Amino acid sequence: QVQLVESGGGLVQAGGSLRLSCAASGRIFSSDRMNWHRQAPGKQRELVATFTIGGSTNYADSVKGRFTISRDNAKNTVYLQMNSLKPEDTAVYYCHVANGAYGRDYWGKGTLVTVSS
């Protein structure tokens, strides 16, 4: 069993930066996909960034060039560095660990990011 705890959310002005952290308790496999999702008010949850097997990363078009996902295996932590924030980035951000081969699917409770204009 894995528990995920996000932190680092808050209120920031447009153009500012935040770094989200997701600390995992329990074993994280090197083959696990580490994801950040977000859900804005009245909208569906969307995948923002993924850290995949082998260290490759993928981003939603809306955040490419502004957000960076990284992973510290020694600390069992995944980060999301968010720069040049826009009001449309306002959402609850969720950490997610997935591994279909082992039936692993874990979610954090989320952290709220609010970007003011």
C-alpha cells in the first residue's frame, strides 16, 4: 500500500512560481509511473505531467515549457515545478502513482493552487 501526500500549493500572482511536492510512504517501484493531474472548478480532471519508466517525461500542451516534473527516488518524492503561472492553472493538483503490470493505482488528496490575475 502506498500513501501520497501533496504539499506546496497556495496563492500566487500570475507570472509567479510554485513547487509542488508529493511524498510517498510505502515502496515505490522504479517501473511506477508518477503523474500529476489537476482539476479546475467545474472541469474534468486532466493529466498535467508524467514521469515514466526510464526517466522520460510528458506534459500536457497547456503546460509545456512552464512546468517540470522531477523525481527523487531516494526520498520517494516527486515534484512539479510550475513557472510562469496563469490564472487558468488554478486547480487542485493531485499526485498519482500507477503501474498496470502490478495493479497499482494510488492517489493523493490534492493541494490547491490559486493563481490570481
